Amino acid sequence: MSSEQQSVVEVNEEVKSPVNPAIIEEVNQFDSKNLKHADVNEKVILPTKEVIEQEKKHLDLVNGLENFDKNKLRPATTQEKIVLPDRESKQQKFPIIT
């Protein structure tokens, strides 16, 4: 073994468990037959009226988008109209300073 491997082994042997050995011994000796059965009562929290309404609106919106009939759409044409100002209106707005 090289000196590096020996030092690693020595360091690993020096590392101790953070748990107290007495605690480990008590846990190992514990007898689970002494435990009593416990009934678990689950609490069911029902949503409020507002939460139900919000969820219903969301589901209606999603269903409306998923079931939309594209055949009901009409083709649209757009016309861009650019009206340039005439010379007189330009001069009125921006007079030439001489």
C-alpha cells in the first residue's frame, strides 16, 4: 500500500457515526408488539364556492377553445390606407424660417 492509500484508510477509520451507540442499541432492542393501533381520521377539505366557480369558468374557456369550429370563420381582407399630407398643410404645420 502506498502512503496516500494508508492515510485515506486512517482518515476513514477515524470518522465516527454522529449517532450515539446507546441510542442505536435502544432502537434495536425496541419491541413493536407493545404499540397500540391508532385510527387515522382524514380531514376532507371541500373547495369553497368561489373556487368551484373559478374552475368551472376555466374549464368552459378551455372547452370553448378546443371545440371551436374553424369553418365558421370568414376570410378577411385588410386595406391599408396611407393618406399623405398635401404641401399646404405641411407648410402650415412646419413653416420655413428664413
